[in-house]
Amino acid sequence: MPDFKIEKEMIGKGFKAVAGVDEAGRGALLGPVVASAVIFPSKLIRGKKKEWIEEINDSKLISPQKRERLAKLILTHASSIGIGLTTNIEIDKENIFWASLEAMRRAVQNLTKAPDFLLVDGCSLNDVNYLQIGLPHGDRKSISIAAASIIAKVLRDKMMTHMDTIYEGYAISKNKGYGTREHFKALKNMGPTAFHRLTFNLANEKEI
């Protein structure tokens, strides 16, 4: 389970606004990459850990219902949250690696409170003027990163659920844009929507 060990270490070194940064949707066939940056108050990080804080984990490891509940608590108690995204058009123009990092850079830029240190899931970010650490599997090590993963995942899932009301037949609210067997069958029968990533393999015969 993630904890506040790294955040406490950074605060002990004099940093006052440590942001966790993560993204959701990197491996999907459809829709944007959505990223979030979350700063918790130093008082919350250094104080007695609240029960709901102990439930925060990598968003992929907790149920949708729990993600929704925790997202509301994170939004209530965080001192700042930033959101960034990159569209499927940008993904096709550049590449998914660039798009994932760019979404996270935008999330950091959109924080209402400037951070002084970043904890980034995976590798560190280029072109940001903040001290930072890139943490492989950071959403399983740092509560701030895990919280960012929850916010990004909940927001993106809501976007996909809404998109399902516009593009019926792809089961988007169910698969959230990822390459399930049902999704590949729909692509074979109806072709891609305006929000599919055309540089991805949209005709995976193994899935059909």
C-alpha cells in the first residue's frame, strides 16, 4: 500500500507543496489521456493518518464505487488539484509516450497552488521548472500519486460514460475505451469514431 513516507521526507527537507502526478487512459484505443496533480496539506501528511487516507491505492486496484467515494474526499481535503489532458488527435500527431507526459505537464501547470516538488508516476517530466522524482509504480508507493491516479481515472471514466451516449454500439461505458473483444467487434462492424486513436491497432484479429 502507498504511504506518505516520501512526502514526509520532502517536507522534512523544507518543501511545502509536494504534488503527486499520474495519468489514466494511456493504453486505451479511444479518447484522451487524462492526468491529475494533487497536493495535500502538510498538516494532513504529517498528522495522524485518517481512515479514508489509508484506503487510497493505485486506482486500478480499487473498485469504481470506492474510487468515486475517495475522489470526493480527495477533492475536499487536497489543497490543490490540477487536471490536464491530451486528445486523440495529439496522440496520433505525436505519440502516446509524449501525450502521457504532456497531459501530466498540463496538470501540473493547472494547479491552483504552485508546487515546489513533484512526485511523478513513472519517469520524470521534461520542460517543467520544478524539482522532481520519477517513481516507477509510484501509485503503489506514494499516496499523493495514488490520489492523482484516482482523480484522473474517475474523471476519464465519466467522460467515457458520457461519450457512450453519443456513440452507441461500442460499449464505451463498459470498456472505457480499452480494447476489449466487444470493442474490437464494434470497430470491425462500424469503424472508428472521431475520438479513436488511429495510430493504434484498431483491427486486432486476435480479439475478433
